[in-house]
Amino acid sequence: MRIGLVCPYSLTIPGGVQGQVLGLGRSLRTMGHEVRVLGPCDGPPPDAGVTPLGRSVPTAANGSVAPLAPDPSAQLRTIRALRDEAFEVVHLHEPIAPGPTMTALLFASAPMVGTFHAAGVSAAYRYLGWGLTRLARRLTYRCAVSPDAIALAQAGLGGEYELLFNGIEVERFASVEPHPVDGPTIFFLGRHEPRKGLDVLLAALADIPADVRVWVGGDGPQGAELRGRYRHDPRIEWLGRISDGERAARMRACTVYCSPSVRGESFGMVLLEAMASGAALVASDLDGHRNVATDGVDALLAPVGDPAALAKAIRRVLEDDGLRAELVAGGHRRAEQLSMTRLAERYTEIYERAAGRGTRPRR
């Protein structure tokens, strides 16, 4: 099939939705499909088969900042690409996000599949509900990556959704050469903002052994304040924004990957990356994290926003080799269950139905 994947967020800025779109495109190509990925790019396209639609603008969304491209030039490029490529099916990720996906929803003539990623709250649903509900009816088929994402989309748009968890390119992470490391290491990667809980992890370091190194990747509005507060702790290495290659290498090398988010996680994709990489996982006990991880099986889940409990869970993993090995093995099994190859197969079935090659879904 000739498939168009449309992403509203800049494909050159790391993010969960962007990673899913690019990974799905690669897996679909290995299955023999012709795939183009359409999305904003703030630099050279990050992968083969990407059509850049212009630069992004940082936009407040869901308690974070999203790299969207709502400007007219990006929309004109989107319309031109849809016309020129003549896709048999168009797959929109976050279909009602301002920019390319909403433009495609308005102008695409091919059958459309929409995948909803966001969870929590949405001002757009609250204030533009009737118009968005009408627009969403153009979708031939609707999917969502978690029960929380279904709940948000149904509350705002109505309709029926198929639950399809995100996927992970297992071999892509498992085959990376680990970053050099000289002792037990904790890795955090994410925006430095309240909802990601970096301040919780840093507060937990008071109860973490002095020989444990901490890698902190990413940047954000809390970054300067947290760097200043913890500038005297020599264990912390502030990495800033890192490439996908370095991200995977550090995932492979760390002893513990920690995700201490306090809210706003729909699926916890980075947890699945850590599992595929062979890191032992410690995370906060959020609904979005439980969509991926099971406490005591493939992760240790600590109470949300509790530095002492988080430190206790991290110490258990660092000090108990048997427990750590069990969590790593469980993580590998979970990653295989949610492989991108399996997800691409599921989406192919949906594309065929959407394109009229099988029974059309009930609306």
C-alpha cells in the first residue's frame, strides 16, 4: 500500500509521538509498503522517506511545550504533499493538533486513520468541542494508545476507538553499543518541567549511595533552577538535549532508568525503550506507566511524588542483583510483546479495512 504518516510535531526534536511515527514508518517499509512521513523539521530530515513541512513553533500544550507548525506555509506544503503523493490511506497522529494533521483532516481525499496519544486534559476539547467533533467524523478509523487517551478523546469527540499500545523497535535499542560507564548509573531523560518529576528524583538523591552516578538528559523551564540548586552534587552529569544515538547508548549502559513523572503520561514510551535496552526500570506509579510496566515483574513502581519512596526503590534495584536481573528479563519480555513489528502488522490490517479492502469498521 501507499501510506502517508502525518506527525504534527517537529520530527527533528525528540518526542514520544515523533518516535512512534518514524519507527512505524521504518517497520511498514520492511513489510513492503511505500511510506512517506510528513511533518515539521527544524533541520535536515531525520530519516529516509520524510517530507519536511517547515519549521516548528514552541506551543504550550498539556502542561508542556509542543513543537508545532501552525503557520500557513506549513499547511500549504501539507496540502501539496497530499495531492502529489496520492496516498491510498493517510494515518494522522494526534489528528486535531494544530498544523499538518488538522490540515490533512480537512483536505485529504484518501481514507484516514487517526491515532490519539494525549491523556489528561485538553483545552481544545473544552472550548472547541462541537467543531472538533464534526471534524473528527472525517476519520475512517480511530485508534488510541492507552485507556487514558481513549477516555480523553471520547469525552471530547465521542466515537469508538481501538486500543493499540505504542510499539518499540526492539532490535534498534538492543543492538546499540553501550556508552562507557564506570559504576552504577541512574539515567533520566525528559523535559525539565514539573510534570516529568525531575525535582522528585533529584530530591531522592539524598538517600542514594555516594558512588552512584546520575545522568540527566533533556532541558526545559526548570533546568536552570534545578542545576543551581544541585550544582554542588558531583554525582550529577547534566547532558542537555542529546541525539537519538546517544539516548540509545546511555539506555544500554545505565544500571537504572528512572521515570519519576507526576502526571500527564498517556503511555510511558520511554519506559519501553529502557526495557528494550536492558535497563532495570524504576518509575512512578501512574496509570500511564502501568499501561507499560507491572510492579515487581518488569519494573518497580513507587508512589507518585515521594522522593523517599523513589530512593528506596532505586536502592533495592542497585543492591539486589537477583531482583535487577529479574526486572531486566521481564522488561525484555514486555518489549517483545509490544514490538513495532507487531504494531505495524495491526495497523496494516486497519489500513486495509479503511481503504475498503476488508470489512469497514463500525462508527
